[in-house]
Amino acid sequence: MKAPSLIFTALLALLVTHVAVAQVPSDNGKFTADAAKGCANLVVRVTNAYCVTESCSYQKIKNGVVVQTGEFDNAKAGFDTVHFPSSGTYMLSIVVGTTGVNNDEIRIDVSPNTPPDLEAYSCNGGNVFVRVLTSTYPFYVFDYADGPPVTKPAISAFDIHTYVPAPATPTPRTVKVTGSNGPGANDASCLAKTATVTVANTLPAADIRRVEVLDPGSSVKVDFDTDPSIQYRFMVATNNATGFQQYAQLYSDQATTMTQTLANVPAQVNYYCFRVNTYNPCDNVVAASSPVVCSLNLTATAQNNENDLTWSTAVASAGHPLTGITITRNDAALPNVAPTPAAYADTDVTCREPYTYRLTGHYTGGAQSLSLPKSVTAFSNNIPPAIADISAQVDGTSVTLTWPEVAVPASAFSLVKTVNGVPGAEEEFTTLPFIDPAYAAATPTCYRVTYTDRCGNTSLPSPDACPVQLTGSLRPDNTVDLAWLAYNGWTSPVSTYIVNLYDDQGNLVESTDAGNVTTFTEPHTQNPDIQVCTYVITARAADGTLDPSVSNIITLIKAPNLYYPTGFTPNRDGTNDTFRVFGQRYVVSFEMKVFNRWGEMMYSTGDKDDAGWDGTYKGNLQPEGTYVFTATVVDRAGRTFERSGAFYLLRKK
């Protein structure tokens, strides 16, 4: 099939060679030029026999304007040269003598001196394919430096050449292509273009190195290694690894890493598979193909306590040699996973934390495929457990609530205070322990606590925590009766209640284990010298790790309990001889006065240890009858007691 083309090329080369040295006549045949065409910097040799005997001059006319004039050198015997440094269409006019009879002109076409733009492709079997990409010249001359040049017209400016013998290993060769202006041209000044082409027996396959889905997920970038002077066809298949279509035709005259971007595609919906075909233009066939590498379409979804990853790509096969997938989370690698199943559940997550995932597919030969990074924020909707054990410590008008640290870290707490069975407004707090500064010990009060974990989930409410409310009273004989409400707030039962007694200086006098009853009686004979008695109850849980709960404080003040006889017999018999006010325990100040029926004061004393009134006034015995006394007492607590009454003075007969 190549023989007719070779014959035509040989004949055309002979013709071009012949006219390049032939003479071109002027319009009226008065002179000749060795060329009427050429490239910029063209030198035209003019032969004019009239100029041997007569003086001659020339004019270069371009677009009707004389751009240059000159004189011929008679010494050259009718030969001279004219230089055309720039491109354009010129009329070269020769003026002979003064008569004008032998004047004549010729058209000179000067093309831009632009070297051809070309590509040289390698083929199998030592063949190369050279193609001119521009049509500046009507003809092109291909020179392979191993034989005669080949001339081709611009309409079919390509050539296939075979290097004989084909090299055993790929070998670079240089191809030169020069533009030709055709018959009547002098192309000596035309610039040539060279290209290096690799001559090989077998064309190698390209090597895809990296596929990456680019943000925002509407394009995919493919990097692949190529060999010099090979034509490649970039192939794409959508959602499969077999139905490829040509996306681009690529070429480089050097070994390089090419990048091709598949743009304006829904790369977050579809996956795309890529293959690079090595093309043999000499035989119009695919000589080799790279392994297939496909994009990864990743989806990341936050679920309760885990982030679920799913992805889609082509199934691994001999033609699609996907061997494994690496998942990175916040740029740290997670365990490698097999290509199938295309799912991974990341359970090692913390709620409200952002996570960015990316897949890297690994291929035989080292190629990688990178998905678009996907970011999600983890969450949890697990309801945290309730606070189970709350201890309450009363301190005057405040209550401090404590509880063991909850298993789920809390970010905020909420409390509802119920007074007399009526719930109040919910109160938020973050600082522990919680202190209620407005506690009234006389009013039934309970607390219920919930908390919100860092995930925003609210716990179940705690049991009501009701502080121990202590009350007490004194009997007339100063016997102490205490009662309290059983403590609520623990899931653990109450182990014991401790009754603590303090004196008026705050010193602990005694602690009595009352067991798990809620009443206590202290006889008047117990601690009789302590008038101001302060009591507080400490409740202890069976779970010894819990803080105790402490009741309110009550203070009971024992009375001096004054009493007196209704009569006395001051006869000095040693029995009932004086009148006194008895029971003066806890007294720090005492005053007593005795009056007769007419209001005369018979006796007074300020000594609580005084022996009493002996029935005399100014040394004289007073008559029988009714008398009146008044007594004023101040006890240790600073209280004042006043007593008065009548008694009878008797004289024994």
C-alpha cells in the first residue's frame, strides 16, 4: 500500500529540486531570476543581459509602494542579487538605461520564516509517524538522516518512516522537517524544525500513578507517567471498568508525568475508571494499555456513637488490580480494609467532635486512588444514667448536695427544688458541689437533679434527696426528746443515725449511735451540767463510699426549774428552819426578797447559796402568818426568770 505514495514523493522531490535551480522569467522576458518564492531573508539572483552594456537599477515595490531602490553593479556582467528580509508580496522592477524599452518586472512571494510545528510519534516495529500541525507552507520536506528527504504537500503533511534495522532497545532519533514554497522557490533560508523520536520494536504501556477526586467533588485528577514521542489516548468509563470512551488525545516529546483532569462531573455520585491507551498511529491500533485505576466515591454518615463509611468503586479484577484500601481519619491512618465489603463503621468516636475521612485505594504497581475527603460530626443520643446517690449536708440556712462522680462526664446540671410538695423552677448550674443558700429547716424540702452530658443528652432524674429535718423538745424535768425525718436520697439504705451533742462552745460532748430509728430520748440525768445543748444528726449509708448526710442544728436550753416550799417552821430544830428558793442549777445571778402582809421587806439576798430567811426581822422573830417572796434569776444562757409567791410562817407550840 505504500508503493504509489513513495513513487509520487520521489517525482515531487525531483520537480522541486529542479525548479529550485531553474530560472524564472520576468513578465516580458527581459530578465530572469533564480527564484520567485522563498522565506524571509530570501536572496534572489537576477540575470539581465542588457545590464552588461547599460546601467541598471531596481525597485522593490510592496502594496504599490516603493520600499527599496538600488543600482546594479556593471562589473558583475549582468548578474546581481536582491535581498528580501521580510515576508510579503513584492514586485521587483528592473530599469535599463534611459529609454525604458527594456524595462521589466517580476513578482516575488516571500513567506514568513516560521519553522513548522510538528509531532513525531513512535510506532511498533521501528516505525515512526511524523505529522506537521501547521499549514504555513504548501509543501514540507521530511529528513530522517538515513536516506533521501521526503517531500509531502500540506494537504497530507504526515509521513511514516521505517528505520532499518529496528533497534533492539528503544533508541532516540532526530527528524527534521522544513517548509517548502514549491516550484520556483529558493527555500535555502527557510528554518527547519527538529524532533526527537524514540524508535522501538514494541511500544510500552503508560503507568497511572494517582487518581484524586478534587474539592468540591466535581472533577477528578489523574496523574500518569509517559514515555517520549508516544501518542496516548486518555480513556474514561462511568460506574464500570469496561465501557471506556476516549476523553482526550495526548502527546509529549519527553518522558514526563502528565496530568489530565476530568472536569464538571458528579464525582460524589458516580465513580470513574481510567485507562491510558498507547496508540500506534502507523497502524491505527492500540499498542498497549495501562492497568485500570478507578476513583473512590466516599460517603460518611454520623450514626449513634459511630461514623459509618460507605464507598463505591469498580470490583477488583485482573484489569482493575485494586489490592486494598486505607482509611485516614483526621490525617491518621485507621486499619487497612479489603476492597469489599465497601463499608466501615468507626466506633471510636466522641460526640460533637468533627472527623474528616479519606480513602486511599492501593493498586498493584503502586498506583493510588484518593477519594474526596468527607467530614462529619459524631453524635450520641444515649440517655445517661441518673445520679443515684445524693448526700445533703445542712449548714444553717444552706444545704450542700454532693454525689459520686457520674460515669458519663457532665457538662451541665439542672436541679428542681420542691418545698411543701410544690416544685420550683428548674435551676441550671455547672459548679460542684451544689449549694442552696435558701434552705428552711422547718419546711419539708427535697431536691431532684438531672445532668446534660457533653453530647447534649439529659439524664434521667435522680431520686428525691430530702435533707434530714431534726426537731426536739424538753420535758419539764429537762429530759430531751429528739425526732427526725428519715433520710431520702440514696439507693443504698441508711446504716445508722448518729446523734451528736455539742456544748455552748461548740465542743462535741458525745456521739450516740441511734441505729436506724428516727427518735432519741436523753434523760435529764444525762449530762445534767450542760444547759445549752446543740444537737445534729448524721446519717450514714450502708455504702461507706458515700458522703454522710447531716441534719439541721437545733439548740435546746434547759431551764433552772425553780421551786419553793409553801411554809416553814423557824424554831431552830434543824428542820425546815429557813425559807429558800430551790433548784438553782445553771444560775449565774440570783436575787430574792421577802415581804410581810403590809409590804414591808423582811429579807433580801443576792447570794444563790444563801441559807435563806430565818423568820426574823432586825433580830426579832416575826409572827405567824402569810408572807410573800419575789425571786429574779439569770441563767447561763442569759435568760431572766422571775418567780413570786406566798408561803406560811408557822411557829410550833
